[in-house]
Amino acid sequence: MKSLHIKSARLIDPANQQNGLVDVFIQQGVVVALDHAPDDFKADEIINADGLWLLPGLVDLSVYLREPGLENKATIANEMQVAAESGITTVCAMPELLSPIDSSAHINLIQEKVLAANATQVEVIGALTDGLKGERLSNMGSLKKSGCIAVTQGLAPFSSLNLIRKSMDYAATNDLKLFYQPIEHHLQGDGCAHEGAIATRLGLPSISSGVESIAMAQILLLVEETNTSVHFCRLSCAKSVELLAEAKHKGLPVSADVAVHQLFLTEMDISDFNTLCNTQPPLRSLRDRDALRRGVAEGVIDAICSDHQPHDIDAKLAPFQQSSAGISGLETLLPLTLRLVEEGVLSLEAAIARISYYPALIINKPKGSLGIGQVADFVLFDPDKPKTIDRETFQSKGKNSPFFGWGFSGSVVETRIKGRLVYHYS
């Protein structure tokens, strides 16, 4: 590995309360010094970072790789390179019905393809039940041995609340974090839009906020009973933020994330049957969006993720109710999070922490920090280089983004993992 000297960078490292100009010295893929070089340090490469921000590599808690099984939507090789170009150095791979990540063979296949991609690192989240069918718990011990960091049922239903209760004990026994996306499927039915005036006017079957908050309340009661550590995924409504705040006030071992698009879009964005805004959970009311923003600002919601769900063109050409839910989000995670800074929702340090240090804490990995002794996963970012999200230059295989045409004030210049170059803007 090359030894690196990064000169005159503005280091923004919330984990170590750093925000200022420094020189950074990296050896064997690890940060060995700040400001002054260690004795006998000799740089193989010097990077002039004058005018650039030096950020910890981003950690994305929710990415659907689609492979194996859904290569028509995306491939690991392509999407991991897109992640690197977006400043994301670690992604958490989510299981889904056609690619459930419920066996060691499945995990090994993903890891082999990730190594071949030679780009962003992947942490695997396994299926909580066999095939995500919700009927029988998966072999969590085997998943843990194969490298899973957590288990989840994702968007799929459970057969019973009793199974959720048992999953808590089993996951705790295997030292696996539980990722729960709170959905009361019996209430959700065939809904596809937030319950409100827009869904009524469009004649779309609706999903009330109670679908999420009732499921969340049930799980929180079980957490209180078992003291099991649980991470809540993709919160979307004000009541969920309120329940989470109460749980944290009680000292329960819970955390949560929100998909970045939920912090900008609302039910109004589907008013012309725009299938690019068909998401699960659905885009909610302006009141819900503002409550989510407050939750992130106050630290009730710990992390922001992309919830990257690439789709082929046909998946979004169907009528709204029949179209596939999800947004291709890798390329907009950092720009949209920094837009929250411009809009006064978050400080710069808080924004970077929500997409680097705090997600790393949730998955219990030593990432998201550039302190001495930390692995040198980092991003060089030019705050003065404008960027426009454009269909023609969109790199993900999934072109399903509602943010085409949005302009942003900065761009990723370079991404490195353990000091190794994985992306450079040219």
C-alpha cells in the first residue's frame, strides 16, 4: 500500500470533532498522523487538497444489490462503482424476495462479486426468515459465521407476532443486530400511496401512517420486554419519530434511519401519477416530512441512507399502482444530505455524521472516522464544483430517480478505501 500525504485539506470528521485545515498522513491504509508527519515518514504520493473537503467514507445502511437473480435491474460490479463515485465506501446489502441472502452460499457469491468489482465495500444483512417467507427463522448462526452483520425481514411480512418475539431471542444469542422495517401488513393491504387528499383524488388505495406506527409500537413493547437491540429502518411518519423519542428517553436499545428522499419529497410529488415517486413506505405529508427533518436534527433519528432500489425501465412504466416501488439513490445520498445543510436543517458536521459515523456505530464497524489509527476510507469533495443530476450522466443501471434536473453545489473528486484509489474524477 502507498503511503499518502494529503496536504491542506479541510478535514470534516464529526467523530473526532474536527473541522479545519490539516495535513493527513496515511501509511498501510491507516491514518498515522495529523498536522505533522511521523518520524521517518516518506510519502509515496502527495495529494494537494487545497480548497477541498476531506470527509470520512460514507456508510449506506440500505442498498439493494439486485444480484444474483435480478441482473436486469442492476449488477454488483456496476452499482459498487457507482457507490464509489458517490463517496460511499461501505454499503449494507439488503435481502429481498428474489435474492433473500439466507444461506452461506448466497453470501459467499455476493462477496466474490464484490471483490471482483474492486470498488466499494459491502456488509451483508441476511434474511431473518428462510426465503423471507416469514414462516420459519433462518439459520442465524450460519449467517453470522458467513459474515452477516445483521438480519432483517425487510418489506416482507411475518406469519405471527410470536415469530418476531422468537427472532429477538435467536438474534441476541447469535450477537446479530435486528433491522426491522415497521409495517403492519394486515393494515397495509394493497395500498400504494399515503392516506390523504392526494390518494383520494387520484383514486389510489392508501396506506395510513398507522401501518408503520402500530407495527413500531408492537416491536417497542417487545424490546422493552427483552432488552434486545433493534434498529428501525426507513421511518416515514411523525408518529414514528414520537414513539422513537419516547423509547430513547426510556433508555431502550434502539436506533433508526430514514431514506434521504423522505426528507425532501411528499405525497404532493405523486399528484401527476409520477411512478418515480412510488416508494415503500410511501411519500407522506408535509407535516410528516418536517417531523422527520426535526428527528434527524435532534438526533432522534440516527442515520440517513439512500435506500437504493434500482429498477429497469419497464418497472416504472406501469400504472402507478402496478409500478415497482423504489428510488435509485446512491448518487443523491451525499448531495441531498448536504442540501439539508444549505436549507438550515443540519450543521455540516451533523450532516456528515448522519451518513458516516452514526451508520458505522449502528453496524458496529470501525468506520466513518479519520482519527489517528482509523482505516483511511475517505472522500475528497469539491464544494465549489456544481453537479446536476441528469438522466444521461446517471451511472446506476437503474434510471429511476425523481431528482433528475436537480442542481447541487459540490461534487466528489476522489474516493479511497484503505488509502487505495477507487474513484477519481477526470
